[in-house]
Amino acid sequence: MAKAKPKAEGQGDEAEGPDGGWGWVLVGALFVSTSLVFGLMRSLGIFFVEFVQYFEESAQAISWISSTGLAAQQFFSPLGAALCNAYDARVVVMVGGCLAGLGLILASQATCLVHLYLTMGAISGLGWALVFTPMVATVMANFTRRRTLALGLGFSSIGLSSFAFNPLFQLLVDVYAWRGALLILGGLSLNIIPCGALIRSRRCLKSPEKIKSESEPHASILQRVSSHLELSLLYERPYITYTLAVTLLNVGYFVPYFHLVAHSRQAGFSEYQAAFVMSAAGASDILGRIVSGWFSDLGHFRLIHLLSMWTTLAGTFIMLLPVSSLSGSYTALMMISLLYGFCSGALTSLVFAVVPMIVGVERVMGALGLLQLIESGAGLLGGPLSGFLKDVTGNYVASFMVAGSFLILGTLTMATLPHYFSCKDPPPPQKSSPDNTDKSLHSEMEQMNSLPSDLSH
């Protein structure tokens, strides 16, 4: 009984973040680290044309480079979450920063596409996985009322870096060629390491299952792995439904960032005009994240409804991107890109802010890891599917049409969530006590063992 009280207090402290203090320092760390993960990932489209020309491969084959990195980042996210639950989030993020930089440095020496798949794809993707999920979960643990705004501010760096990185990367490619540019980006990625050093271990999210497994040395390895990965979430319908919706959304979400530059150049615009289109989308992305975070925290509408609205609008504008450039109007393409950037930024922080409302704050680390693992297949599919449609049709019109339709399909899937059409949020998930759970399971096993053998069979 003496040990139960501090445990409950620790859990309550993690469930109710202080909404300030050191949490804002962690928002700054999230701001920098996400710019060096997704901001960099979004700007890799600058290298797309260079790789096609240098390796003389199809658009589909080159698309696997970015898609492999994105899929690796999502696939290994449960590993990052499990390591944080088992050890220290600070060390995990710092190791991830080392791997992210190492992968890009090694990619600068690639002599074939396989080398790029392994370096920019697997190694950097693994590093990004060890950085992103722990940083997001740590920030969420430090905020309650301002959680969406904090995530919006942290994620706004993705749009800011997209605005700055596209012209910068094009300049680096022009001056140092693609090998020198990747070498510089590898060194830049090492700045993730000091971001991880800012994490305080005591603010790392710990689920009750994790605390229980640590207190019992005799617990089996499978039980510990299951508790750290939060595998019990896979049996909960709301979580599975939401994960499916985000997975469908993820198929088309990154397609413009992979192929909008190439599409703009195919439409007849110059290299820097094409790069500036992505920069403009990145600038409006910043505004979308901040406005969405501020408006969501006002509480006028449910977060799931706002997420559905922004997702539908983003899918619509993706489908309008190739249509706007058919007439050769750079102004029309720029306007649609700005609208797409705003909506895509607005939905991003909401995707993560909805998770604790479905699973509870204590399980958010494992929930984010499993979510990104499941959606990794979609991230791997989106880019190559878009490249395949371009190879078949000769342009990117079908690619963007299909990508936008996946976002709208994700919105329809969200509508099947329990209580989706209610105007108020359902009650938060009940915090399950591991002691009570174990006692109930133990009593059930005793009842089964006490039955006659024929009834047991």
C-alpha cells in the first residue's frame, strides 16, 4: 500500500501536463528536430530529377528512395517507443540523430540505387523513427489544455523548413552537385543530437503495464515486449478504425512533396520556379499548423470533426494541383499549392492530438509507435504508385488524382468511429490498473481450472 500512492501520483502527474515551463523548451526541441526529419524529407524532391538523370532509372525506381525512408521511419516507430518505455527517451533520440546524419553522409558516396535505398532509406529512416515518436510523446506529456497548440507550434517547423530547404537544396545541388549536397545535409542532421539532450527522463510517458513489468523481474520477455509496445491496443476497435483512416490518408499525403517539383518542371516552369512552388506550400503549411492548433484548443468543435474537414480539403486541393497547371498558369498552380499547404499543415497536429483522446495519455507512446508502424505500408506505397502512374500515363495528373482520393477515403473511414456524429467528446478512456487486471485474469483462470475436465474441454 505504501508503494501504490507514489505510483498513482506519478501517473496523475503525467496525465495532467503543466502546460508550460520546461515543456516550451521541449516544443523548441520538437521544432528543430521535426524540421530535420519531415522538413528534410519533404524537400528531397529536389534530388528526384538529379537521381533520374544520374542513374538513368525510371521515376518509379527513384521514388522508392524517399518512400523507403518514409516507410522505415514509420515501420521502426514502435521500436523507438519500446526503447523509450524500457530505457531513456533522451538517449534514444540522440542515437536517432546520429543514425539520421550517418545515413545521409553514406548516401553521398552511393554508386547505385541500392546504396541509396539502404542509406537514405533504411539507415536514415531508422534514425528518424528513433527521433520523431519519442519527441512528440514527450511534448504531449507536458501539455493538457494547450496540447494541440504546442504540437502545432512544434510541427510548424516542417512548413518553415520546407520553405527554406527547397531553394537551399537546389542551390547546394547547383554548387556542390548532389553528392556534396547530401554530405552537407548529413552534417546538418546531426543537430538533432542536442535536441534529444534537452529531454528530461522524468517526463517520459510510462504506461501502467510498463511499471508493472519493471516491478516483476520474473515476467516473461514476451510480456515485457507486449507492455512496452502496447500491443493490447490492437484489440480495440476505435484505435484500429482510426489507424486505418490515418493509413489511407498517408498513401496520398506525401505524394505532392515527392513529385510536385517534378510535375512543375514538366509543366514548363524553371527549376527555381518549381522549387518555389514547394516553398510557398511550406510557408502556408506553417500558418495552417499554428491557426489549426490555436482554433482547435478553443474547444468550439471536436478535434475529430476538424481533422475530417482539413483532410477532405487537403485531398481536394491535391486533385486540383495538376488541373491548375494544365493551362500553363504559374499563378493558378501557386494558389492551389498555397491552399493545399495550409490544409495539409492544419491536419497534421490534429492527427496526433486525437490519439490520447482514443487511448489515453498513459498509452500514447506505444499508440503513436503502432500507428506509424501500420501506416508505414501506405507511406511505402504512395510514392512508387505515383511514379508508376506517371510512367504509364506520361504525366502526373493521374498520380495526384489518386493521391487526393485516398485522403477523402480516409475521412470516410473516420466517420465510422464510435460517437463520431456526437457533438461532444465521449468520456476519456478509463485508466486500467495492472494489479486489478492481473487479479481478474487470475480469478478467471482459477474458475476455469476448477471446472470438471469435460466442461473444460
